[in-house]
Amino acid sequence: MVLRLLKRKKDVVGPRGRKASIPEGERVYAIGDIHGRADLFDALLAKIEADDTARGNAETTLILLGDLVDRGPDSRGVVERAMKLGATRGNVRFLAGNHEEVFLEAVRSPSKEVARFFYRIGGRETVMSYGLSEEEMNALDHAELAQRIPQVVPEEHAAFIEAFEDSIAIGDYLFVHAGVKPDVPLDSQKARHLRWIREEFLDHKGRLDKLVVHGHTISEEVEERGHRIGIDTGAWESGKLTAIGLEGTERWFIDTAE
């Protein structure tokens, strides 16, 4: 877990020295890293639905910023809820995080090395959510675990996650999981940077062509900077799952903290 204890800055100016905006008639909600907390996912979706209704008519897009799986107790439940959401609600989009990348590698290209890394970053809880008992998990070595993972994860779950996007641009905002490489044009970014980057992006000074909304790096509160807004508040451990809402030049935050 990476936790950055930085103070939140307000009144962030967006790209080109003006307030970042969403196209007229549109509203966007983006949800940070869920990490197997199906309970918080359900609670936040209910709050978003109520907020969206209260704000009146708009073309609403919901974005999940990635890392649906690992660490928390119910990754399978989160994936199933996301699949249902995508099938029943219009304009839902999903971004691939670094944990989805490793999850898919463990399912599609199983090896002892991949299973070991997957286990270390929270895959133990994920595999158990797919029905592997704690007793069986404890009895498996990494080579044996590598063979069991593809057996317990349904094909439709893997196929659903394989279709996740790497970035989404709406108006003056770019939505990604981890961040961008600051010296590379936004339309030339590599997936590994969008899913894994940290300090080079987080500590960048100055603005980018779009204001980047991201998760991946945990902070106690939302982080607003001149080039980015980070909304990963460590839900799997803190109990605080956060979403950002955007409409016109307005932005607001919704979370599950009591």
C-alpha cells in the first residue's frame, strides 16, 4: 500500500489556465479503487444515484477507475456488480488498473512467478472470493496456485475485464487509473504508465493538456493539484470509497465515510 499524506489544495485551475469543464448537457461520476469492497461499492452507487437524480436531467456517464479486485474480501462480488451495472445502465465505462493486469495474467498465462506476485498484492483474497477455501489456499504452493486460479475464475469474468479501457477523455478531463507520463503526448501514452506510474506523474510541476482524474495512489483525502485529481482513499482498509462528480465547471465529491 502506498499512502501519501498531503494536504488538499482547492480552487485548482485546469488546462490552459481556465477552469476545467465537461461538455454542456453532460454529467460524469468517477469512482476510485474499490479493491474487493462490494459493500462500499453498493453504498456509493446508491449515493451517486440519489445525487444524480437530485441534480436533474443530464446525459450521465459513470466511470470506474480500475482496481476493482484484490485486497478486500469480495472481488468476485464487485466484478459481478460491475458486469450487471454495465448490462443494465447506459454510459458505464471501465478502466483497467494494475491489479486487473496482474489478475488477467494469472488467469490467462499462469506461472509460479505470476501467482507469487498476484498473491503478494492481494490476490489471496481475490481467489478466496471465487470459492477457494482458506484451508486449500494455505495448502497450495505458488505453482499449484497458478494452476487453480484459471479453474476458479469464470471465463465471462476474465472476458469482461479484458475489455476494460486504458484511458477516457471527456471535455477537459482525462480519466486513467494511475496517471500519465508527463513528457509524452496524451494520445501516445503506454498502458504500463497509465496503470502503474507514480512519482513522476504525482510530483509533476505544471499543467498538462487535460486535468487527469486518477486512483492508484492512496491518500487520506482527495488530492487536487494543477495537473491531477487523485480520488483513491484506500477503501479496502479505510472504509472510505470516493467518487468525483463533474458537470460544466463544477466538481464535487461523494464518499462512504460516516
